[in-house]
Amino acid sequence: MKYVQNCIATVLSCIVSLFFVFSSTAAMSHTRASADGFLKQLLGAEHYGMGGSFVGATRGAHALGSNPAGVSEPTGNRFVIHATRFPRTIALLSKPNLDANYEDYSRYEQYSSGVETLNWAFPMGKFGALGLGFAFEQAGAFRRVDYLGKALNSFPENNLAVGLSYGVNLFGGTIVGVDTKWLRSKAIDTNGKEDLGHGYAYNVGIIQQVGEAIQIGAVVQNLSNGLSFSDPSIPDTMERTLVTGIAYQREISDVALRIGLDAHPPFRDGLRINIGAEAWYRSRLGIRIGYLRDTQKRYTSVLLLQDASFETEERLWKAEGLCFGIGFRLGNIILNAAYTPQFTPVVVDEERIHIVQGKAVYAFSIGQAF
């Protein structure tokens, strides 16, 4: 009992320290670089199916881009590929007119995009583990072709990250980790001109094992000085975030259970939580269910339907709902798929919203242990 109390005290002190680091260095600007959201989407289908909970449950190659402390888990997947598809989302907002009838007055459109990641974790015994990660995000369709009409693979906006992670087990059940990412972001300014920005971002995480079944974790994400765009009008700041979580694992006969819960303090824009559970039967077939509630402030353009003009405004976007996932294990290969709700704008001042297209996000992953 005393050991458990000491473990909890250690974790709480680390979480408090990370929270103060986060609070003292958080950027105050609400306008974020597109790479900020990109780095928050580097989860795989394994965790998306559990509502996006990952802090205490992430292990092996899945930990790259989320909580680097999990990289040191020697039984985790060594190699994994993730692919996530975000649909083209069209949302119509309506307000009451002079006759008190609701009519459409503006439209938000979020272009389709996709994120692909390639992660590799290399255990080094008592010296911990190293991880290498590559991630790419593309938005929209091809815009450039050569004189033969062949696509040149140049997306209008995209983000690229190359990362190195390290995790090590200290003091028995205490695992710490850090990762660094080099970022390259291509954005388009208000005149339609492309601009490239570069920078670095860091994650620092911890996982504490309490007994045989409980893991408590915390991670500070996106520690960065921002990106270096030549055009000052392009958003270049990164939002530093703190995520805390707990995971519980247990085996009952042929079934392995896992439950995860994450929280994202401080809750300036409402409660942000991820909760989920998974069950594996004989390590061959897994099912997952979860619930997420997340919010983001976005500075995006909106089409005004009355005069077909555009204006840019800051609005809160929210993703909330049930998540589902499934997994298959074929020898050393693991296949995962997941469904999660998409972010949509939050209505204000008697507005109503109608999602015309794009409500769900789909994620897939394949991993292999050597």
C-alpha cells in the first residue's frame, strides 16, 4: 500500500511540474498554424477506436507522436503504419429572419485531407528504446499538373514531420520519454501564393505503473517557438497542450481488457475528454468503443450566402460522440480500423447548424513485430 501511495505521489508531482511548464510557456495567440492541428492527429486506429485515449495506454511504435514514454515498452509493436481520412465537411448555418423563420446565411467548408504516419520503435534493453517517425498530411486535391496532364503530387497545403523519440524505464515502474520533430508546412496566403514554414516541436511524457493493472500518464505536447513563414500574415504559432490519463488492463480467461481515460486541462473552451475500452479474444480479434469530446479554436473563412463574399472569423469547433474500432491479429501482423466523429463549427446567438456533408473520420493501421 505504501508503495502505491509513493507511486501516486510521484506521478502527481510530475503532472504538477508539467502543468506549470505548460502554463508558463503557452502561447496566448488564438490563431494557430495548420501544423498545430496536424500534430494532434498523429494517433492510430488503435487509439481512435478507444475514443482517442492514449496517455496511459500507448505502447511501442504507437507512442510516437503521442506520449513518447510508451516507446520504451519492449513488447510493443516495432513497426506500424497509420492512415487517417478526414472527409470534406460542409456546414450550413442559419439564423431567424425578420419573420422569425430560420434561413441559411453562411457556409463553412473544410476540405478533405489525410494523414499518413510511419513509425518504428527499436528496443535497447535496459537502455530504453529509440523511435523514428515520419508523418505527412495533405489537404484537398492535386492542383498542379505537367504539360501532359500528369499530376505532380503538389497539394495546395500540406504538413510534413520527421521525428526522433527516446523512452527509458527509471525507478522500476516509472517511464519517461521525449521526442523532437522537425516540421515543414506549406500554406497559402490571402493572395493565393504558396509559402513554406519550418520549425521544431517537442513532446515530454511520463507513465507510472501502479501495481500490475494501472498506468497513470501525462504528456506536454507541441513545445515549440512556432514556424518560420516569410509572410507574417500566415498563422505560425503552436498551442502547447497538457494531457493526463489513466489506463487499466486485466485478463479474464481468454479475454484481455483495457480501459483508458484522458483529460485535457485547462478546460477553457469546455470539457475535453477521451474515454474508451477494448477487448481482445485470444489475442486474435479485438473490438473497441469509446467517447470523445474535443474542442478547437479555428480562424477560418466563411462564405456569406447573401452576397457570395468571404470573411474570416474565429469560431469554436467541436467533435463529440461515440467511436468504434476493430482489430485483427494474424501472426505478428496487427490490422486496426476505427470510426470517430468529425469536427464541426459550434453555433452561437440562436444559430442552427446543418451538416450537409462529412460527419465521420476513418482511420486504419497495420503493424508488425519482428
